[in-house]
Amino acid sequence: MFSEEIKKYDWDDTTRQIASKTSADVERALRKERLNIDDFMALISPAAAPYLETMAARSRMLTQKRFGKTISMYIPLYITNSCTNACVYCGFNRHNKFARVILTPQQIKDECEAIRRLGPFENLLIVTGENPHAAGTDYIEEALHVCRPYFNNLSIEVMPLGSDDYARLTRAGLNGVVCFQETYNSVKYKTYHPAGKKSDFEWRVNGFDRMGQAGVHKIGMGVLIGLEDWRTDVTMMARHLLYLRKHYWQTRYSVNFPRMRPSEGHFQPNVVMSDRELAQLTFAFRIFDNDVDISFSTRERPDFRNNIATLGATSMSAGSKTEPGGYYTYPQALEQFAVSDERTPAEVAAAIRRAGYEAVWKDWDKIFD
């Protein structure tokens, strides 16, 4: 399990290694065809900032070579904000006083139909708060059955589950799982997750192993930018990705780097990442792993998403509502976080086409299930 693997790497030592990188280290990494973790640390280090244009050009070339000039489109569907966790940065924190919603099967069906009216989406991400008793595996499986007639590709972003549960949901039509470790700093982890099952660092970080053991088709990873030093966190995530590719090589992988957005809890980020730094991280990850899907949600502003679409990103959400039932049933409910890109799916797709790229609405078919 990765909880044992990660013990090999000291957080503070990793931070120092990144800070010690020089321009010579950056240039050496950019000359290589296959990069290791040491090269990755060089490309995300402050020393790489003057090489941003060079990194952007290489990232664009590698992305087009592997994915073509395409952006895969997806949309999230929040089906419950009921949560037993107390994450200090999240609007769904169990201590926040607001009405908790668990959509019924009919309401989920209504949401699916509303999404279909928004655009030709085939990639749906089903999102829940983490309440294993009120909205556990049975509820998630029922939601998959309701959504399957409307969408060819179903992914979930829910509480970490056991391998048997992931296998069961895969048989029910699940294609992918997205899980945010939030931070790989095991010492500070509980500061941000003081209560609930999510406070168990090992259970969460080992969830990716359980997904791989269950044969999940695609696994999505991410850290929340704003909690700890982002360079150290993403290096730990890169190590995690290498580990997963070695042990579960038949699985596809995606990464996401969400920057903290305003939420009901009013938590202030400890670290602020600039647009240039987010671009640098994107380029570094593409150069480090040519095959990984790099996803950007509507947390980011339209102008940034327009630019990154041609430089390394491969998938984007559009028209997102981050409250349960937000497309039809409860359009004024509490959001998990505020979105930055409020354009319609058609407007996002038009911007992608103007850049010379194609918005792809479907990349999986139930005939392969």
C-alpha cells in the first residue's frame, strides 16, 4: 500500500531538494526524453520560472502528439451535500448550518435530463459529500443505474471505498473514480480534517490502491492548492502516480490541481499559487508524464482556461453547478465552492474551437463495459 511507500520520503527534505534546484538542473531535465522525480522537482522549482516559454512549447508539442488538438468535456452532478466530515476548508463541513439534501432517484433523473438540455455531455462526474450511512455504496450504485441511460461515461467523486465496493460499482457501470488526497503532508493532514472518516490519512491515501485492485478503468488524483507548500505536495503526488502506474499499469490516470475557492467555511488559504505557477506546474506534469490526463474545472477563470487548453490541458468541465440538484431541483442550494468560469457549455466549446481545438463530448462507450 502507498501508505508504506510514502514513509520513504521526508516532507521537509523534499521541500529542501526542490528549493536547491538550479538552472543547470532545469536545463538538464528539459534535454531528457524520460524524466524522473528529480527532474520533475527541477521543473516545478523557482529555478524553472525563466524557462516557462520553453516548457510551454514542449508541453504543447507532447500534448498534441499524445491527445491531438482535443479537449474532453465533462460535467459534475452533485447528488448530496450530506457529510460527516469536518474539513475546515469545505462548504459541506458538518458544522455548517444549512439544509442537507440527498437527492431521490427521481430527482437524480430530473438532473440528468436538465444536463442533457445544457449540451451533448457524455462524461458525467457524480459527486457526493461523505456520509457512508445515509449515502453509501447502495445509494451510489442506485445513482449509477439512474444516470447510465443518459451518459456513456460515469465517474464518481465520493468517499474512499473498499476494493469490493469499487468492484461492485464497476459492475454497475462505473468507469472512473476521482479522489483528492487534499494534502500528502501526513503530519498536518488532521489539522485540516479533524473529524469524520476523512481524518484517517492512511485510509484515504490507500484508497487508490483499492481502486487499482478493483480494476477501475480510470483513476483521478489531485491535491488542494492552498493547504501546504504546493511544490512539495505535487511532488508527493507525482511519486504516488509513479507507484500506481507500476502496480496497476492497465489503469488510466488523470491529475487535477484545484486552487482553493471561497466556500461557506471562509477558510483562508495558507499558500497562494499564481497563474504563472499553475501554468508551470501543468507544463512540468505534462513533460514528466506524457500520457496523463490533465483536467481543469470551472474553479479557474475563463481566460486562464482558454490559454491552458492549448498548452497541456486535456479535459475540462463546463456549466458546472456545485450544489446538489443545482441544475433543476434546488438551483439556489449551498455550493461546495464558488465557480470562476460561469460560461455556458456552448460558450466554452466555442472558445475551444476558436483556438483551433475540438471539444470532445464522448470518449467511452457502454458497448465496452
